[in-house]
Amino acid sequence: MASYLGAPTDVASVLRQVRRPRRAVVTAGMPYANGMLHLGHLAGAHVPADIHARWLGLLIGRENVLFVCGTDDHGSASQIAARQAGVSIREFIDGIHEKQHASLRRYDIDLDVYSGTSRPECLPIQQELAHRFLRRLHGNGLLEKRTSSQWFDPELQCFLPDRLVRGRCPNPKCDNGDAYSDECDRCGHQHSPSQLGSPRSALSDATPVMRDTAHWWLDMWAVSETLRGWIQGKQGAWRPAVLADVLNTVMPSLRFEADLAPAYKEIKASLPKHKAKFTQDREVLLQLGSKPEMEEARAALSRHGVPSEPVEDWAHRAITRDVAWGLSLPVDLDPELCGKTLYVWPDSLIAPIAFSQVALARRGVDPARYVDFWCDPEARIYQFLGQDNVFFYVLMQGAMWLGTQPDPRRLPAPGELQLTDVLGCFHLLVGGDKMSKSRGNFFTADQLLDEKGYSADQIRYYLALLGLAEKPSNFDLAKLDERNRFLAGPLNAAFERPISAAHSKFDGRVPHGALLDKVASDTLRIVQRYVRAMDRADYPTLLFEIENYARVINSLFAQFKPHDDRRPEEGRRDALFSSFYVLKTLMIMLYPFVPATMDRLRESLRLPPEVFRLEELGAPIPAGHAIGPKQVYFPPVPGE
């Protein structure tokens, strides 16, 4: 995290005070291997993750950063999609994987590896990791075997996950006859599988029946106090929505019938400090500060005739499935679970560790060095994902990581898996609604490039402005065009005017001049703002401030006219020297957002690729440095 010790007086002193991790891992939410990447994937995971990985490259060197992702291959979704396509699962997943990877490359998503949980380079590592996790969780008592009823296809003689059973939605106000077994994707109604009307198997179209089946359940309740302490320590560091989501879940809570509220109110003042609220299920919920306080309150309530129970449903989740397409279990731990596989969520949570080993091997580094990235308290792991997946990446992943330790009820020690930083993003809306093919507001990643004619950097820049970290935001083509007019107009002018003036009036070189005081002070302020905002992955306000900083160049040209021989030469030289100082600063700061465009600008300035590092901020382009020709930077708005 960035931290400051006193008021810096120049850019170099700002940069010296930035705290830097030793190494870093960046991951983006893993797309299912059942369809093309769409605009929501880019906006909510891959573009912000790429921006952050490039920022970390500026900060600590790209060689110290692993940026990894891949397809989420296993589970019923892939089975269904392959069956509908009439091909094998392997053939289907390989085809989707290559298309997704090609789309990411088109958007300059600079991954070290884009693998997949079932791909040959990853699967053996992933399988070994899964067994290691399960053995340690089992040894620490964090796995509980439970028996429950589940749909069974009598024709295919196999159990069916909820998503492989469809039927009539039990909501009387909904006429969807193709609802999932646990949820209706039309009206949003959630229900138990037994409530589904006219159920049918998505695999055979047979009428399924309910049968008992045993599975392992992860006990997050056993480590919930450790999770609570860790999450509370992230106040002020994590995004408010992420923190609120998981903290409200993990805080120890009691519930009791609303009819008992009068009796509760009589003893309310004597209970440990707590928050109370009524729920939609006609219950009273009490949120307390710790488990001991929860037990104290529960005992006091019971003495006064108010029976209550802990709210711990969230903390018990099945992590195995009756699905053939998945990672096997170490059946020597329990032969009854033979043939069952790991649920896709824990599978996908483990995957970035396997991807990191694949990435290191591709660099020619011993894959065992992944511990330098994942098990070092001086390293950091940043995970970018949709806000609706925060539960899994914070609570389930946190419990799994703790469960690998000798003592799961403490925070990780050096050499153990370190808990990660989670950066959630809200849904991207298009035309004010969630993307939907039937509404005509659904865009794949490639459509915007191929059919609409935008460049990748035009899309990347606009997505970074949307502020999905705070709320759902709307992707509006008219506003995209408006922003692109600024990029192609005033911002391009800021890039082009110093280059043109150098060639027309100063023999194609940076003139000898002095840095103007106002430029130095403006740069100091924007660099201070930049390192704070980039550290927090907080982009919208920052980009507008960078745009204002770019206007300094246009102001210098308006005031000193470096391109006009009739003005005093000293002022012209100082102004153009200062303009190139600003231009280099802009190039470095904008590089994580629009890398291809800034690389073209770097070529025009005839600077080496190594210029993209934080220490180059505040370092002027030397007087006498030869400048190359202008290029096309931001293109015009398509069709204009």
C-alpha cells in the first residue's frame, strides 16, 4: 500500500515513500468454458486486472508480477454446452478456450498465462493441489460428510446437479417452464429442488427422482472468528461494498422469532453490545462483536424465555458433486465418496496457484518458486472479480487457505498460503439493463472491435471510467463516442503539438530549456494522486485529473507558442522542454490504461521500453534527445 512520511517536495521524494510489495500475483475472474467473452467479462475482471498488473510492473518490475487466469472448465455447465454443440467436452472446451484467449490478446490483456483447469499443462498440478487441500482440510476437521437428497436420472443412472434439471417455476406469478432446479433465471425466484414443477433431466429429458447422496461439506464456521478478524483489519483498505458484503456475513449473529421481540427488549440493555434488525422471514437478527459475546447473549436470552440459534447456514457448503467431469477426490479418506468430484467453486479458487506454476515454468523458473508469490507476507495477491462472487473468494477461499495450516484458527505464518486482497466489481449495464441477447444489448468482446469499429484502447479507457468498483454502471455508446472525441481531439493534440514543434522549429530535438515552476508543481500533485489511486485500483476521478494535467501542454502552447519564431526564444525553449516533461509523465501514467497507444507514443519519443517504470516519472527527456515522427495515437470516433 502507498504510504507517505511527511510532505514530499518533488516527484523523487514521492516515489521513495511508496511502499512496494516484494512480488505480486494478479488474477481475474475465470470465465466458464462454455461461451465467448462478453463486455461484462472485460469490464468487471480482465481490463481492471490488466491495468493493475501493468501498474505493479511500473512499481516493482514486471518480472516480479504474475498475471494469471484461465477457463473454468469443470462441472455441469461445460457438459451441457458440449452436448448441445454435439461434440466431446474436450473438443468443445479447447475451441472456446482458444477463442477467449484470442479476444483477450486483442484487448492487450498481458497475461503470463491463460490456461484452464482441465488443460494438459495445468491438470496434473491442479489435481495434486486439490488432493493436498482436501487432505489437510480433512485432517483439521474442516470437512464434514453429510447426506442429502438430490435429483437422479433413472435413464442415465446418474445424479444430476441442480443446473441439469429444468422445470416449471414454482412462483405463481411466473410462467417460465424452463427454470433451473434451484432458481428461475427469468423472475429470480429461489426455491428448493422439490418445489420445481414437472422436472426433467437436461441430459436425457427423463423425469428425475430424488435419491440420497453423501458429500463433503466445508465447515467455515470453525474458522469464522479468524476470518472476521482478518476482514475487520481490511477496513479502509478494501472496497466498501466488498467489505460490507463479507463482514455482515461473518459477524457472529443470533436469530429468534419476531413474536419474542417484546421479551428481548426487556433485557436488551443488559446484553453485550449488538445491532438488531427485523428480517423478511419474521425473525429478529442480533449481530454481535465476537463468538464469546454471541454465546453470552444466547444464554441470557434463553434464561428469559427467548430461544435463539446462531446464524451459520452460510458457513456450511458442500464442496463435492456427483459430476463425472471434474477433479477426483482422494478416496482413501472415505471410500463412500468414490466417483464423486470436487465442486467447481473450490476447483476455481485453487486454480490460480496452478496457473502460477505454469507461468513460472514458461519463464524457465522452477514452478516450486510459486511459494515466493503465494506464501510470502511481503508479497501481495490481488483478485479482480464480479461482486456477486465475493463470498467465494473471501470466505470460502479464506477458510480453505486457513485449513491448509497446522493451526487453522490463526492467520497465516510466513511460508503458508497468504490471504488475498479481493477487488469486486458490480454488473455492467448496457442501455440501462443487464446484457441480454433478446433485448439486443448484448456485446461480445469481439463485436465492439469488428462490428462497431472501435480500437481496444478506446474501449479500455472508457471501461476504466465507469466506476464499477462502487456501483452498477451503464455502458453507453453515445458517451463512449463523446469520450473518444476528447481522446482524438484535445488529448491527441497534447501528444502531437510538442512533437510537431520540435520537428518544425528545433531540428527534431528536445530543446535546451528549464522546467517551469508551475509544471513542476502540477506534476508533483498528479504523481501523488496517481500512486494513491493506482494502489487502490480507483480510476475514474484519477483519469479526469490526468486529462486536466494533459491540458498543461495546450496551455503552454497558448501562452509561449513554441512553434512561433516571433515569440521570445527562451520562453519557447522552456515551454517546449516542459511540454516534453509533461508528455513523458502522461505516457507513463496512461500506459496501464491504453498500452498500445502509449507504446506508439513511446516510439515517437524514441524512448526504450524500459521507460515504463515508476522511477522515470519526474525524469525529463534530456535536451538534445532526437524525437521521431508523429503516429496515429487515438483514432477518430468510428464513422466520423
